[in-house]
Amino acid sequence: MNSQPRRVENLQTDKGKVPVYATGIVEQPWDDYSPADHDTWSKLYARQREILPGRACDEFLAAQDAMGMTPDRIPRFSELNRVLSAATGWTLMGVEGLLPELDFFDHLANRRFPVTWWIRRPDQIDYIEEPDLFHDLFGHVPLLMNPMFADYMQAYGKGGVKAHGIGADALQHLTRLYWYTVEFGLIRQADGLRIFGAGIVSSKGESIYALESAAPNRIGFDLERVMRTRYRIDSYQKTYFVIDGFEQLMRATEPDFGPIYARLAGQESLPAGKVLDSDHVYQRGTGEGWPTDADV
Ligand code: PHE
Ligand code: FE
């Protein structure tokens, strides 16, 4: 799609009718999506829904059904918002792409979730580096229907505003937590490991790899361990962390992170593929195919 999206000049915010959040916020230009755009959505949606039963966690699948996203066309944010705001008070907002960190945290802290309005080109169907509409909407939004996860995301936003005020180190530790939970988290269910991370559920290759490949480590979630662990942005993860349930995640992240950031400041970060003696190891990865250059 070529047309420039319209910018919202005077957005109604809780701070009054001011253009505070105007930068990057767009009204979803729904009428401008091309047939090819809708077709990309349809293909990706159908493909993921085919492989996710038995792989994505029950909460994700139930939430996605409850939202009423359909494969036939790109959903309208305004329609999803009616369902979502009634369920948990979250609102989706269209954006151009990644936001400055503090803006992103502030949106989350106020239960606003930024969704990239544009969808990838047909030749990017299997992989795109930046988040697009499919990743954001299909991957992130369903769990916002879940009351516990909805609260977790807001708490993360508030924690982000706080970490931003503390400094770059604190932010880096918090970002790793986001990466290994919201983006690439696994969860243990009665019938085995399942996916809840948006970066995994929005990728066919990684949905299979994260659960079935012998290459990556799968390690029980431990807050400080996760915060110390570097990650990959250009390949599948070397390590996936497994939570026992959203209750565990809520409980672990409830305490004030201030003292935790202070303690971590003196410690070395861990390479993405490292396994420690203290880890609860579900699977020690073979490391096959791991890139050898430095982790982020
Ligand atoms: N408890 C964290 C803090 O004090 C905030 C937080 C909550 C961070 C949930 C992440 C997830 O900073
Ligand atoms: Fe994401």
C-alpha cells in the first residue's frame, strides 16, 4: 500500500484534547488496504490457526476466538476495540511502527496497545524483521482479553516508566524480561509445554521450532536469571523460558524491581545459549544451527 495514513491531530487523551500522542499514531486506514493486503492476512491467519491448536496455550486460543478475528479480511481496530474494552478495558491504537520507549511504556501503563497499521508484503510472508500488523494483532492482542495477562501488560508499562527513570541498565534488564515472556515465552500446561509469546505464535517456523526442535534450551522461568540473559533478534532463540502459569509470572514480577536492578547491576550478563547448574532444565539444547556471533 502506498497511501500515507492520516495522522490524528487532536487525540482525546486522559490529559485532555492535546496532540501529545499524535506522533506516530494513525487512524487505521482500513479502506485503503488492497486485496493483496487482505489476502496476506488471510493466508497468515489460516496457516497459524492450523498449527496452533495443541501448540499455543489454551488461554491464547480461547482469547483469540472470543475476539472475533476472522480470516477473511484484516480486522478493523474499531470493531475489536468494542470487544476488548468491554472485556478488560484495553484499547488498540494504530501506529506507524516502533515507538520511542517511554511513549510505548506510557501507552501500556494506560491500557492502550499500539498496533502497527500496515501489513507485510506477500514476499515477506515467512519472515519480516520489524513488527507489522500481523505480528501485533494476531500475536499480541488476543491475550489482552485475558484478565491476568491484561494486568501484567499494564504493570509492565508502569515498570517501564519507572525503569526509564532509573537508567539504561535497568531498562535493559526489563527489556529482557519482556523478550523472554511477552515475545518468546513458553508456558507449562497439564498436557505439556505450550506457547504464549507473540513472537512465536505469529511465526510458523518458530511455533514448531520452539516446541519441537532439539536445538534450543528450554529452562524454567526465574526472574533474575531471565533478566541477565542476552537474546537473539535475527534468528530463533537459543533459549526459551517456561512459566508454570500466568499466576507465577504475576507473582514474580509484583515486587519492586528497584533492589533487583541494583543487585543485577554488578553481575555479568549471560550468553543466550548458556545453561547454569542452578537452572531447572526441561531440555538442554543440542545447539545445532546456532549463530556464533554475539547475542544482543
Ligand atoms: N514490579 C515491577 C517494578 O517494580 C514492575 C513490573 C511489573 C515489571 C510487571 C514487569 C512486569 O518495577
Ligand atoms: Fe512484539
